[in-house]
Amino acid sequence: MSRQRWLIIALPALVVGIIEALSDTILDPVLPFPGDALIVTLAVLLLSIAVSGLAFGRIDALGAALAARNRELEMRAGSAAAMHKVSVAITALVDLRSILDTIVDNARTLLAADVAVILLVDADGALRRSASSGPVRETGDLAERSGADPDDLLQFLPADLATSRLANALNRGPETIGLLAIGSKRARSFDAEEVETLASLANQASIAIENARLQARLRELAVETERGRIAREMHDGLAQVLGYVSTKSQAADELLAVGRVADARAQLGELTAAARSIYVDVREAILGLRSPITPELGLVGAIEDYARRFADASKLAVTVEASSEARAATMGPEAEAQVFRIVQESLTNVRKHAAAGRVAVHLGRVDDDLLVELDDDGRGFDEPSPWQSTDWPHYGQAAMQERAADIGARISWGTRPTGGGFIRLVVPINGFILEVAT
């Protein structure tokens, strides 16, 4: 190409030079002035017209290519802007049906189609309509059909609306979970930009469907986890206390049968204390069923609020102290919820097993860790309570270990040489690297 450009420049100069030489040598004797000048001028004019035609043709071709490229870039920019708006609209939605309706509406609009439909594979492996946009939605002509070949869209798109059609698979990894398809009344072809747009919308639909599936699974796991927690608490609390109550009631009955009234009253007094413990357990279980942490309270505020209600129900003196660094620390909602549950479980264990009169909760920050400590003035962990299981670790302690492991934290407990028990929890604020204070 560069050689041609230089040739276009050099050729006219060479021709003009040749004509001028001929004019001075051959033409002057045969055709004197001004005839020779007119011939030279005419020759140069014709040459200029020819060279200019070539140059202007090349310029026009380059201009047309540049204009086409600009149009393509403008279309891409418009498509990208439209896809961005679609993404923003989708992220603002939480209901899967609304998300899929938005996707098919935008597929029909962006690709100038007459109908758009999302087909999902059901549990039996058949395709079923999940969302549609276009005249079909209002007329109801698009019936739900099963057992269709994914490539045979005419089973889902009426023929008059699917003269031209385009489809893209919805994938979950290597698995195809459905199709996003569009149809048009008029015969048309789909360029690469339109195919890419449909593929992008299909990807968004796949992500939304998978996100909905994972959210449902998370809800199921949350329910299972909560059921497990309640089961552990009932086994470690209500079941053991009820067994203790049964034993005490039988003992009181036997003592009354032999006339040992004073001893029977002592047994009934212990039974009353156990019944009071059951009552507090039930209240704590009910309080624990609701979400403990709100944006207004935060983790520290939620612990302080729970400690006040716990102290009122259990008649224990509970104090909460938190440094400004601990109050400012932020963690994910799951980590905060687990820390709160560990503190909740710790206070319950103090009430049930420690025979304490007071308990202090301290929250502070050490480097990148949140440090949570509970200290009480009870019997510690060496001496079991009257109805405490002899299995180790007990269900309450096992639950705390599981919760700590879930957020990359570690927990330790023990009895102080001066008396009383302690529980210490170290939670990494960022990441899951931690140190356990002993």
C-alpha cells in the first residue's frame, strides 16, 4: 500500500517531465507556440484528473469504512448502555419472576423482536415456559408444552411470530437449564452484535436463576441450622432439667410416703428452682428466634440490649463494656450473628451451670481481631451443676465451637485460679486468620 501511495505521487511528476522534454525537443519544430503549450496543458490536465480520481476514490473508500466503523462503535456503545441499564434494573429486583420478565422485555426491545421467551428445564427434563414478552403474553397463544426439543422453537413460538428466530442456552456450568429465544415476523438475519446481546441477556438470566436457587438453599440450611441449635439447646437444657425434675418429684413423693416432710420440702425447693430454669430457657429460646442484630443497634448494641433482657429474666447482674474500637469494628452479617449467638449461649451456660451472681462481658479490639471475653464469679468449669450431663463437650459448648469455626474464630474457656469461669473468643475482623488468647 505504501508503494502505491509513492507511485501515485511520483508518476504525475515523471509524466510531466517527459511531456516537457518532448515539447522542448520534438514538438517545438512541428508545433510552435502556443500549440505545444496547449498540448502540454491538456496532457497535464488529463493526468491530474486521472490521479485525482484515484486519490479521491481511495479517500472516499476510507471515509466510508471509517463511517461504518463509527456506526458499529455507536451501536456497540448503545448496546452496552442498554445492557448496563438492564443490569441495574435486574439488580434492583429480588423476585426471580420479575427478573425473568425484565430480561425477556429487554431482549424483545434491544433486538427489535416481536416475541421473546425463556424456557426452563423442569425436574422431568422437559422444557416449560417461564417468562414471555410480546403479543403472545396478552393473547395467551403461547401454550405451555413439555417434552420439546430445545432446537424446535416453533413448539413454543407461534409460526407467524417466528419467521426469523434466535436462541441462546441458559447454562449452569456444563449443564443446560433452559433457553432464551426471540422471534420476528419478518425475514431477517442476526449479526454478531445481536447474537452477543442475546448471549449477555441469557447469562444474566442464568445468574439470576442460579442465585435464586442458592438463596433457597441458604434458607433451607438456615432453617436446618436453627433446628439443630434448638435441638441442642433442648437436649442440653430442657431435656436434662426435665429429667432432673422427674427425679426430684419421685424423691419427694417417696419422702412424703415415709413421713419425711422436711426432706420432701427440700426436694420440692430444688424442683421449683429447676422449673424456674425451664421457664427462663423457654424465654431465651423465644427471644433467640428473631433476628438479633439490626443496622441501628449493630453487634455491640444488640449484645447490650440482649444482656439487659437476659439480666431481667435470669436475675443475674450482667454488665457489658465495649471499647470505641470494638464499637467501630464491622464484620459481615454472618460473622456478627454468630458472635452474638456465642455470647447468648455463653450467658445461658453461666445461668444454668455456673451458680454465679454476676457476669461481665468485655469487647475490645486487638490488631485485626475482635476480642470478646465473659467473666463470672461462679463455680467455673471444674464442678458440674446438679443436672449437667457428664459428656464432654456439652452441647452448649459444642455449639459454640461450631459457630466459632464457621467464621474462622477460636474459642476457649476455663476456671480462673482465683475462682469463677471465663470464656474467650477471638474473631478475625478481616479474613480468617486468627490468634487464640489463652
